[in-house]
Amino acid sequence: MKMNKSKAILVVFLFALGTYQVQAIDTLRVVEHVFTAQQAVDYAMKNNVQVKNALLGIKLQQETNRQVTSAAFPHINGSISTTVNPNVATQVIPNFISPTAYQVLIDRGVKDGNGNPITMPSDFGFIVAQFGTRYSANAAVSLNQILFDGQVFVGLQASKTAIEFAGKSAELTAEIIKANVLKVYYQLVVSHTQLELLDSTIAFVQKNLADTRVLYQNGFREKLDIDRVAVQLANLQTEKNKALALVSNGYYGLKVLMGMPVADQLTLADSLTPEKIKDGMLESASYDYKDRKEFQYADMGRKLGEYNVRRYKLSQIPTLALNGLYAKNAQRNTWNFLNQHQPWFAISNVSVGLSLPLFNGFVTRSKIAQTKIELARAHNEIEGLKRNMESEVASAKNNFQSAISRMDFQQQNVALAANVYQQTKKKYELGLGSQTEINLAQNEWKAAQTNYTTALADAIIARIDWLKAIGKL
């Protein structure tokens, strides 16, 4: 019986342990992504923190517009209140009752107890009276409606432009993130090309090391030649390890830029070739200021500045408003306002008011002058932005053309250096060359490969900068 109970406990423990392990595996499961450059950009547009905040900025502006629009709608308020007066206010007033009573007695010829006619006393004194009740209640509904206010109507007109301004800000942020994602993505693609070239070089050096060992065993080479090739191979392996670490860090940076969890697995699906970099170069030769997000954003800011000037100008004209009130109140000496048989008294009024600003110490005039100055600065900034764009386009075009030329030259140089290395190696194998020549040719080939990958990376970055400069990224 004890054995069966022990087995049952063991089975339950193993089942619980297995369940825990499955849950742990599910928690640590890595999501794998295989992305092209465009897919990486699309992912960043949905998950990058800056892009998401820029999109929230549009929603924030929409709510701000609703607040402006609300000023044009009726404002209706209701209120209910009750008041307790533990001590009703007491007032002392001249005695206005006694003179009237005496005058009636005099007019009717009434005499006092002595038979003398009643006469008007010279002083009647004061009456001490309390006005009000211990309890009071009030229920009211009020209406406020702006009939005309120049500032409100300008705000309504500017609301659409304000939304477009927030939208352009989001587009500008998205464009910057897109350019950075593309640059890092293709730099990692180029890094993989560099790793492939390093692997190719390592394979050649390994073959050279094997061949040198055979020649050494046959008495045609010295041990020193083997050591030199071994040193070259070790240096190449070290360089590859450094490159792998840099590529790994580059992936971490790209994931953060895209808004992807660092633990996820990211694989780059696109490749990079000189033909791909050159594709569509001539088709993207023209540009217009209006294609640039920066120009569109600045132009929207100028329009908002114009609305601001109009708003302050219209603040000098009268405003017209409608106000209405309907209320009921009651007074009691006992709190019985819920008693339907006791009266409530109605109060209602409707008023139309015209407010005319006459003088406010020249504040409005100063604000109009200030907004005009800000608008002039906006115009100047747009003109300066145009000049900067012209310079950026010219510079980006020169950089792109220069990068293409360097890329083509380095591509040819890699093929030439590889051919020199292979020919030198053949001469070395035939006993017509030296290890020094092999080392020199191998170093030149490696330098050509490094220069080519650098030129490839420079060319793709120059292409991205060129497309961004002409507003066609």
C-alpha cells in the first residue's frame, strides 16, 4: 500500500515536472522572422516607438480639434442645491406699520381711554425682522450658446490644417525611421558579403597551407613557409570572429530600430548587387520641393501661422452669445422639498449679449505683431529650406555617382586581385615563386575584397540618401 502511494506521488511529480518544462519551453520559444527590406520597413512602421508616438500625435490633435469644435456647440449645465440657515439673517428696519395704523384711527376719530382724540406719536421706533426661511432648495438648467466669435470660427477653419500638420510630422518621422532601417538592413547584407569573401579567402589560405605542407614533406619548402601561412590563416580567423561580433551587434541594433524583441530570430531575405543599386538611377533624376516631407511640414506650419494672425485680428470684433436659464426654487421652515403638495416657484430668463472689446492695453495689437513676425520667420525658414534642399540634392547626386564609380572600380579590382593571387599561387606551386610573393598577392586580394564591400555599403547608403533628398524614398 505504501509502495503504491509512493508510485502515485512519483507519477504526479513527473507529470507536474513535464508540464512545467512544456510551459517553460513555450515561454522561451523564439519567434523567427525572414524579412525583405520592405518587410523590415513595414514591421518598423507598426512597432517602432517613435512612429507609434507620432501616430498618437495625430489622435492627440484630433482630440484638441474636438475641444475647439465644442466651443461652437451649446453648453448646457444643470444644478441642484439645497441650503440650511441655522440662523436666519435678522434685520432692523424703521417701524413702517404703526404710522399707517395710527392714521386710520385718526381718520375715524377714535379716542383714547380718557376721551381724547388719538394723535400721531413723534417716534415709532424700529422693527426687528427675519427675512427668509431655515431651508431653501434650487434646481436649474442653463444654456450658453456662442452665436458669433471670430476666434472660434478661425479655429474651426484651422482644425483640418492642424490634423494635416500632425500627419506630416508623423510622415517625416516614418521617413527617417525608414531610411535608417534600410541603411542598417543593407549594411548587414553587405556584412554577410564580407563574411562570404572572408570565408573564400580562408578557404584559399587553407588550401595554400595544405599545399605548402606537402611541398615541405617533399623537401621543396622550409618549415618557416608553413608557419607564415599558418599565421595568415590565424589572422583571418580572428578577423572573421570580429566581423561576426559586429554583425551580431548590428542585428541587435536593427531589431531595436524596428521595435522587434531582441530575443526574436531575424533573417535577411534580400541580397545586394551592383545592378540592384544602379536600378532606376535615371528615372529618379528629377525632383520637386513639394515631394520632400520637410517642405510639406514647414508649409503646413506656415498655414497655421496665417490662421493665428487671423485669429488675433478677429478677436477685435464683437462677440455675440445667447444665454438661457430655467429654474425652480422653494423655501421651507422644515426640510420637506419632496412633498408634492408644497409649492415650487419657477424662474426663467433668456438673454442675448454683445461683447465689444474697447481697450485692453494694446495687448491684442502686440499679439498680432508677434504672430506676423513669427509668420515672416516661417517664410524665411521655408526659403532657407529650399536652398538646403538644393544643396542636399546636388551633394547626394555627387555622392551617389562617386559611390557607383568606386563600386564598379573595386568590383573589377577584386576580380583582378583574385586572378593575380591564383597566378602567383600556380607559380609558387611550380617552384617559380616565393612565399613572399604569395603573401603579398594574398594581402592585395584581401584588401581589394575589403575595399569592394566598403564601396558596396557606401553605394547603397548613397542611394538611400539620394532617394530621400529628392523625396522618393
